[in-house]
Amino acid sequence: MGNVPYCEKGGLFLDKILKKLDICIEVIGCVAFALMIVFTMGNVLSDWTIGKRFAQLDEIVQSFFVWVTYVGMGVLYKNGEQMHVDFLVNLLPEKLRKVNDVFVDLFTLGISCIMFYQSWLLAAKSMNKTTAVMRIPYTLIDFALVIGFFTLALYIVMRLIWMVRNGGKENG
């Protein structure tokens, strides 16, 4: 599986929106990852120096971990870096590999759409719930799932459109 291309070359309006979305998603993921590392290191250093860990920092790190995981899911798919077992697929002839890729993409798209809907409901239901220590609204944490499954579904649709327009040829 290759990279997910933009719909067309030539600067279509949709391409500009998708490129800006890409930048936003990657910035969110990078900032969450950097902050997760900083807060983890702060907690480790405080444990080494004063012998005390802070539950507040652990809770913040867990929240950022959720964001990194789910936002990263779409980014990995877009870049063709998702983990998959391909030793059986490599045994298939080229045409069957393409059929398998489309089947897997459609199946993953279906699961992503279901999970997007369910994560939206989860985020809506958790508006009044907060974390135990920092009182962070769970909606802020759960919204990572909404963004992650939305971007994954979007990138799958983009890839399928590309494959249909280009006769099944992969990009990248």
C-alpha cells in the first residue's frame, strides 16, 4: 500500500483544504507527542530528584497518548506506514493483490465509519465527565477518536478515488 495522493494535481480547492487538514493533523500529533515526552520526563526527573511522582502529570501523559495514538492512525495510513501482515498477500498475483487492497480498504472504511459515529456519541456523552485528578473533560480526550477515525476514513476514500481514476495504480 502506497501513500494516499491528493485528488488531482493543479491546485484544486479541495486539494488546498486537504493539504491544510494534513498540516493541522500532523501539527496536533507532533505537539501532543512532544508534550507527552516533556511531561513524562518531568515526572521521571521529579521521581529521581525528590522521590515523588505527580498523578497530575501521569493523567496528562495518558491524555496525550490517546491523542498521539488516534491522530497518528490516519497519518500512518496516509503515508503508507501502517502495520500489516503481507507475507500471504505477496504470494498472490498482482491483480489479486489489487483486489485484496480494495477489499481491505473497503472493510477498514466501514469499520472507520462505524467507529467515527460511535466515538462521536462517546464524546457527546462524556461532556459532563471529568478525569479523576486534573478534572480534564473527557470530551477533550475522546475527541481524539473522532478526529482519528474521520481522517482515516477520509484518507481511505481519497486512496480509493485515486485507484479508480488511475486504473488501480498505486501512488508511491
